[in-house]
Amino acid sequence: MSVSSGQTYLAIPGPSVIPEAVLRSMHIASPNIYEGELIEITESLIPDLNYVARSSGHIAIYIANGHGIWEAALSNMVSAGDHVLVLATGRFAHGWAEMARKIGVLVDILDFGKNRAVDVNVLNEKLKSEPKTKYKAILMTHVDTSTSVKNDIASVRKNLDEIKSPALLAVDCIASLACDRFEMDDWGVDIMVAACQKGLMVPPGIGFVFFNNRAKERQKSLTSVSSYWDWEPRVNPRLYYEYFCGTAPTHHIYGLRTALDMIKREEIEKTWKRHEILSRAIWAAIDRWSSEGDISLNVKNPSDRSHAVTSIRLGGKNGTRLRQWLQTKSGLTIGIGLGMSEPEDPHGDGFVRFGHMGHVNTQMVMALLGTVETGLRAIGYKHGNGALEAASEILSTI
Ligand SMILES: *Cc1c(COP(=O)(O)O)cnc(C)c1O
């Protein structure tokens, strides 16, 4: 018997839950793409996206998912034959590295494993062992969505400055934007990539490259940039179609306008705080479950943990068993153990991920935890008691 009919809940790390208000604002007849409201709304997005990223630079918007945005950013920062250094703390940095390789960029990777943040001392040694101008850019994720590791971007910048590295610092905030604190200007990030379907609560389809003047100047020295990815016309459009190098993503523009209004109304500091509190409740529950049996948080150090996604180890095939039970019996979908094992390696079956990014609140997190506990019981998985009490303790005393 299944008790899953009713409101479903997609608690995976992207796409995230889409607010009704965002959906409603997209439910309109096709707008005029030559004049009027659409153009004004598009222009209004830029300052508000900058508000969310704490930046004051340029933003190019593309019709693309995160993978497309990776290529967009690369196309404007490096040419074939240039070197980049990738700091990997999970699957997604390797994905960006692969994208770079396929366009002829020479990639070195510093791999910090799957459960801890970038160690700046290791980065320091690596950079000192190479010619100072070797790397055109350092690529890293703020939050890696496979491992749920969060990196300290400001400390990486500080390190680059101390050794006077001329490399551009390029950061993937696809999972973290509007979830984890991110300060593009203050942290000295030159290029940042994001997409709309995670903290920004819009269906997948558009993404963003944020960049500062330093990155803008550097781009001019590249031998060529493809006209589709070139960020220049997109940030200085003479005609409206140049914003998107073609037809605008009409309905996404309306959806994003509404989502940004929601974030502004809440205020970004409070949006980050909400994500932090909900994460603490989730971690507290998992800590209780882990007091018996094998379940554990993938990232041991709380300051290395994302506030947008949590990766959890259950061992064996228990991750897949739990997910399947939740999916078929309860109406709740949680994330697969993506990137936690090599393809063909069964270890991935021992992991799950909770997405808690964007439109998420107390009642959703308590439902997530209560339903997962029900699932653990249903599959006969040994776990400690008191998880819901621990979560509610945090959420009731904020
Ligand atoms: C989701 C995600 C991506 C990939 O985005 P797609 O839209 O699936 O292509 C890249 N990097 C990070 C950190 C992500 O969370």
C-alpha cells in the first residue's frame, strides 16, 4: 500500500521547489519582445541580481543550464592552450574542468577529496611551485552539490593576493547563490556563475555570469570569443535581442522578477539566515540518527557544510532503498548519491542528499525529516532516536 497521493515534495538539490507566485507570474500570454514591459523587466533584473550576489559589476544572462554557464564563463576567460587550476571538493569542479578540457584548455586539478574544504596551504604550495603567470584562472565551487562541501572563498582570494597571483578567481555559485552567504565584491571574486533553478527558485533555463572590470579587461586580450558566448553585447546591448543573442527567455524573465521580489522582501541577510537555521535543524536530526547505526553526515566540520544541500552516508545500498521507499510510498523525493562513487561502483547507493535551497521553511524541513525517519523505519535501517525533537529544539528557539 502506498500513501503517496497528495502534494509531492521534491527535496533534491536542484531544481528546487518553485513558489506558486513564480509559477503564476509565468502563466501569461507571450509578451512583445520588441518594446514595452518585457524590456523594462529585463533591465530591472540586473541590479537585483547584484543585490543577491553582493556585487556591483556586470551580469550576462544566458539561455542555458549550469553546464552551459560553465562554458559561457570559460569562453570569456581563457583560450585554447591556456592553463587553469581547478580546486575540487566534489563532482562539480571536475565537471567544470572537463568542460574546460573539451575546449582545449590545459587543466591542472588539486583534488581535496569528497568531504572537506579547499586547504589554502596546499593551494599555496602548488602556486609557488609553478611559474607565477602559468594559470589564467583558478576555478572552484563555492558549494559542491555532490558532497555538500562549502569553500571559504575569501581565504582563497587572500592567498592569491599574498602571493601576487595574477590568475582570475572564478567561482561556481550555482548551488549556493541566495542560500549561503556570498560576497562577490568583498571576497574579491572576478567571475561568478549561477543558474536560476536552485536558490533563485525559477524552473531551469537561464543562467548568469557575473564579472568585474578586471575580468572584463582580461577578456579583451583573448584571441577570439564565440559570438554566442561573448558577454560584451549582453552587458552593453544596443538592441534588446543582444541581451540574449536572440529571442529572450520571455517567461523566465517574469518568473525571475517575482523570485527576486520575494528575496528582496525577505532581505538577503535573512534569506541566508533562514537557510542556516534550517540546515542546523537537519544536521541536528542526522546527528541523532547517527547515535546508532551507520548513518552520518558526509561533511564532519560544520563550517565546511553548505546551507543549501546536505549529503548523507547510509552505507550499503541503503541510500537507494530509502529513496525508493520515499518516492513510491510517501510522495517525497530526495537526491541520489551523485558523484559519491565512480560509475559502476555501488557505493553511490549508500548516499542520499537533501536539497534545502530556495523556497523552504520550517514545516517543509520537519516534514522532510519526519518522512525520512518513517522511511528509515520502513526499510528496517537502524538509527538513533530523538531526531525530530533535536530539529524542533533548534527551530523552536530561533
Ligand atoms: C546544479 C549545479 C551545476 C549544474 O547545473 P545544471 O543546470 O544541472 O547544468 C553546476 N554546479 C553546481 C555547483 C551545481 O549545483
